[in-house]
Amino acid sequence: MADLYAPSLESLARRQMNPRRIGFLGYDDVQTLDIVGPVDAFMAARLDERDGSDDVCYETFIIGLSDKPFVSESGITLKPHCSMKTAPALDTLIVPGGRSLRVNPQIRAKISEWIKLRAARIRRIASVCTGIYGLAPTGLLDGRKVTTHWRFAQDLSKSFPKLRVNANALFLKDGPFYTSAGITAGIDLSLALIEEDYGAAAALAVARDLVVYLKRPGGQEQYSEPLQFQSKSTDRFADLAVWMQGHLHCDLSLESLAKRACLGSRHFSRRFKDRFATTPAAFVEELRLNEARQRLSAANNTIETVAASVGFSSADAFSRAFERRFGVKPGSYRKHFAFGRNGVPR
């Protein structure tokens, strides 16, 4: 009888493949997390098989302008694995952001010229945050949809008018080119690339190791709703959204929220709607449904427990609200996105 735990021909073929090589360009005044965040994500990706193997999916290389160490914006010294002259063949190139790419024309020119020479031999090229300032001068992004940190989107559009800049997206793909917003969006992009290469189970396993969401959709706005809520508030509303996010299972009725803000219910409701263009009830439901969508992807969470954990009175009420918001029933969503303990689809 066949051994049920013997590796399949497909899994053996995957194990025999060489890890994909990913290069990160490094230079003085680079943003440290734009490098180390994605590097940690890619190095956490493993082909875990039932026979006990633990094969890495990627090899990562920091590529310096020279062989010398460089110093990041935060003062951390990083040592490259190789220089531009000695860099190996790459599957993926990632250009991290940093002050030098925005203000130092010599560094920008050196990086963009190197990218232009290598681009035809690289399967995909990505930028994190303001790394796009090193990629845009190549002309490879002309006419393409791109994004960057919202703070620099207007300047990017002015400096490179042929780009189609989306100031809100976390990350965007247009052909073999990927661009992402600031810092942590580089991790979102890395998870998307891992999923593209090895499937959702591998990406989910990395997300669990890093203790982050499996992925925030690339088109999702850079500001989360609680952050938007906070950024627009300078008075008694300032901390309310964060408190709500951490107490979704509690009473978040109009009366309860008004009491917490030390306002009468009608006054609170009017001020809330005037400032945020939505009602408190709609805002609360959106918070609960977005959190529920994440919890449905986790192992051993039933629809009933998820509904209760985010404050819905019943599973039926939750299901109706979920389908109204996302166009799919929570059971169907869970079947498609949920994974077991070992990252295997249910």
C-alpha cells in the first residue's frame, strides 16, 4: 500500500527547485525598514513538507553601490552582500525608499542606470515607498499605474508626469512592476509576492510568523479607518477610534459612545456625521466586519465565534451584514480563505 505521507511528485519537484533570488538595493540614507521588513518576510517563507523538510523559498541579497557598508537614515550601518558590479542574476529586484533617492541626483542616476541595464533579465521589479524615485527615471514605469507614500505622491506626479500616480493604494501591480506605499506596506507587498510564487498557504504561514494580517488588499487606502478618524480629530474624538477597535465585542451603541465622549446622544451623532460623513452605527459596523474578515481566515474560528467576538448579537445578523458589505456569505468566504494549523487549505 502506498505511503500516505510520502512526498508527492509535485512536492519533490518543488523541493528540487533553487530558491528564488531577490536583490535589495542599498545606499546611504536608505529607510531601514524598507529593507529589513521585506527581507524578514521573504526569509520566513518555507516549503514545509510532511516528510520533515524545511526548504527556504528565497535567497536575499543586499546590493550596495559598492562593497562598502552604508548608513541608513536612522543611523544603522548595513553591510551589503555584493556590489552592483558583482550582483548575481536575480528573479526579483526591490528598490527600498530613502532620502537619497529624493534629494541626491548622483545616487538616483547611478541606481536608475543600473536598473535600466539589468531590467530585461529580471522577472519583476518592485519599489517600496520612495524607492520609486530610483525606478521612475528609467522610463520603465511610463504610462503605468503606480503608488508611493501619500506624502510624496504629489511631488512624484510633478517630477515624473508620465506616471499614473494613485496616492491612496497600499501597493499596485502593473505588468512586471510593483510599487508600494510607506514602510509597512513593503511587508504587504512581500506577502503578495510570496502568495504569487508559492500560494496563499505559504503567505499565511509567513504572516503568522511575523504576526501581521495575511494581506491588506493592494487597493486598500493607506490610511486605515481608525487612523483617518484619529488624524482628523483634535478634540474629544481623538482616542475614540482606537478604543473602539480594541473593544469591538463591547457595547458600541450610540448612547455608549456618546457617554464616553461626554456628549449627549443627539449632539454626538450630529458632530460625528458632520466630521466623518457617516453615522456612528455605520462606522462601528465597518470596523466589526473588517476585523471579522481577518478572523474568519484563522484556524478553528467558526462563524458563530467570530460573530460574537466582534460584537454581533447573533450569527444570522452577522451573516446578513457580512454579505451586504462584501457580496459573499461568511461561510463561502471562510472556505476560500481559511487555512488549518499547518497552512494547508481546509
